[in-house]
Amino acid sequence: MNLLEIIQEPWPWYIAGPLIGLTVPILLIIGNKSFGISSSLRHICAACIPSNISFFKYDWKKESWNLFFVFGIFLGGVIGAYFLSNPNNVQITPELSEQLASYGITDHSGLVPAQLFSWESLLTLRGFIMIVVGGFLVGFGTRYAGGCTSGHAIMGLSNLQWPSLIATICFMIGGFVMSLLILPYILSL
Amino acid sequence: MNNLENKNTDSEGINASHKKETGFANLKYLIVGIFFGIVFVKAEIISWFRIQEMFHLQSFFMYGVIGSAVAVGVISVFIIKKFNIKTLQGEKIEIQPKTFSKGQIYGGLLFGFGWAITGACPGPLFAQIGTGATVIIVTLLSAIAGTWFYGWIKDKLPH
């Protein structure tokens, strides 16, 4: 295998995890920035729709590094998908494959399942809940919690902050409850 | 100083650097973001399927990713503090402590719900759009609306 073929294969966790962890010291060293992504959503509100709400009245331009960072993540998505992409389907465990098939989700060709997340499905009740309500919960929940997986689970835990441990545990509990107990009903819609 | 006022409930994302950076300096964050986005796609962390496997305890993969990321982060922050490593600009590295609020519980649970539904936290949303899943733009706009709604209703919520 040549190098490009190796890069095109899905990367294992022991490569990806440490690379993500390295983002913490890189951002600190290149500009004293604490790793965090959900704050970009707040900066977008502050820049576009502050609506005289005190929470959005701050100098967002000073935080614009975060917007460059998330725009980079978008570009990284483009590069990863169009230049380094894995030609095969996403490998998923047989158990999950079987469970999803019972809801009619059989297409594993994309990282985002097209049978759930598409412009057509947006107009169905199931699609609306998954795309719009799900997104709203992500934006509301992360800001209420003061951070997301990056700000709390990675940056906060790296700095041994106990509030971040509580937040991370709650993220996981919420995820388990939704994925195991509630999502089956949504997928059946 | 509105920043300061908000620090009590939201210390995240407040720039610790006191030096004013030019727009050009921001390009380095763009490059780190690109690197990060590629890792997201190549390790399939932004895959809805991976997130479901994690919450169904069917795969060790995501636990391995988050666990090893935290391990590298903990060691890095330890080294930075121990050896008093400075930024490239020669500043002392400062990390805002996180202050506890009930928001971490209520907000954390709500974000967990959203994470399991969409299969994405905020970072992966940007990368998913990059991979060509254009409908995720709606999810992102909805997340921005959720953030705005939090700012609007914040004072009425338990913290």
C-alpha cells in the first residue's frame, strides 16, 4: 500500500484520538486559545442577531479566531470527503445494522445516513425532529452547559475541571437515554 | 466589560490572550481547523452510525477516541503548566477554570439528547456540511437558533 491508500482507509481510534488531543496544546501555544467549538455558535449570534440581549453583547471580533477555526473544520470536511475519501461503505457492527434495518435504514454509504438526513426527509415528521429539533437541542444544550464535547469533555477534562466531568457525564446520560429509549420511537415515525 | 459579566455562567470561548491579533494571524486557526476536520472525516467520528454504536455499547471506537484525546490533553496541559511553557508570542498560557452551574446538568442532558439524535456535536456539524450533506446546514441554523434562545431566556433558567 502506498501512503495515499493508507490515508484513504478509515483511521483507527489510536491515531484519531491523540491527534484530537493534540489540538489542546496546539491552540494554547499558537495563541493562548482554549479549545472549544460550541462558542462559535454564540459568536455567530453575537455577530448576526444580537437583538440587544446582554449574553450576545460582547466584542465577538476578538473571538473571531473561533470562527476561522470552525470554517477550517468545514474545509477539512471538504478535503477529507473529496480528496482522501474512503471508497467503501461505512463499516458498522452487524447488531446496529440489523436494528437500523428494522426502521428501513439500510443505506450505509455516507457518514450521514441519507435516509434520515436529506432535504426530502426534512418535510417528514421524523426528518423534522432529527434535523431541526436535534439541532436546536445541540445549540441550546451546549450553551446552557457552557460547552460541548470539545470544551468540556476534552479541554475541561484535560485541565482537570470537575464541572466539566459533571457535564461530560450528563452528555453521556442524555445520549444513552435518547439513543436507547427515545430514538427507537422517533425512528419508527 | 460584558465578557466579564457572562463569565459566571459561560467561561468558555473567552479569549485569554491579551495581545490583539490581526486578521492574518487568524489564518493559523483556519489551518488547525482544516487538520481537525480531516481527522473528523477520516476517523468517521462525524458518522451518525459511530455515535449510535457508542450509545449502544456496540463498539469501543468512540470511547477510544475520546479517552485517548483526553489522555493526550491531560499530559499536554500538565507539561505546559509544569514547565511554564509560553505561547509563540511569549505570553503566559492561561486557561479559564470552569465554574459549576446547574446548567452543566440540565444543559448537558439536553445536549446529550441532541447529540444522539443528530449524531453530531457542534464541531462535526461543520465537517458534515463540508462532506456534502447540505441539509445539515438546517441542523446548524437550528443549533444557532437554540443558542440564541438560550441567550434570550437565560435569566429565567436555573443555574
